[in-house]
Amino acid sequence: MASLKNCPSCGKLYLETGRKVCPACVEAEEEMENVVRNFVRDHKKATIHEIVQGTGVKERIVIRMIKAGRFIETGIKIEYPCEKCGHMITRGKLCEKCSNDLVQQVAKAAANANRRLERSDRSHTLNMMKNR
Ligand SMILES: [Zn+2]
Ligand SMILES: [Zn+2]
């Protein structure tokens, strides 16, 4: 379903048809992506800083492209810091260690939630017996 939205990138009203930004911004982003991809092809060891300097594309956008895995198919690996510990990584948001930590934390939280649920189940059953 198409609906009228403000483009989060340029603020203009546009008809949303599945894209997150307006057609002009989609085009601009594709253009920037080409520029960055060409630059990276010529500078295989480029850091994010060098890409920003060399292409004029904003760092935020370059990082977003890398995180979206736009350059993986070109075989180019660009390193950027893990969001948690700053360890250099080439894909995703977190390094292996931090993402493992995260998985464990989630598992632990889930286990705690289950335990809490079991406990409340038990007291619920006790209450039912008392009321009998
Ligand atoms: Zn826009
Ligand atoms: Zn990390």
C-alpha cells in the first residue's frame, strides 16, 4: 500500500512504495554507492576514513553500506570497529566475541524468564489448592 510520507533523508513528502526514502534519495544513494564501489575497487585497502575523503560520501552512509554487506560480493573487506568493544570487523555490527556474548545474554534472559514463569505457575497452583 502506497502512503504519503516524509522522506527521512531529505524531509520531502513522497509516495511510499516500499522504499524507505524518496525516489530522489534512492537515486542519490545508488549514485553514491557506485562512487564508493568504484573508489573501493581502485583502493582495495582503503579505510573508511579514506573512502570518505576520496568520495565525499558521508561516513555514516559509507558505514551503512558496508554493514548492509554491499561490498562483500566485490571481495573487498573494509574493516570498521565493533559497536561494543571496538575490535575491527568486516561484517555485521558486532565482532564474533560480542555477538556470542549477546547470544548468551539472550539465552540467559530467556532462561530467567522461564524460571520466573515456572515460579508464578507454582504459586498459582498453590493458591488454587488453598482456595479449594
Ligand atoms: Zn528524500
Ligand atoms: Zn566486539
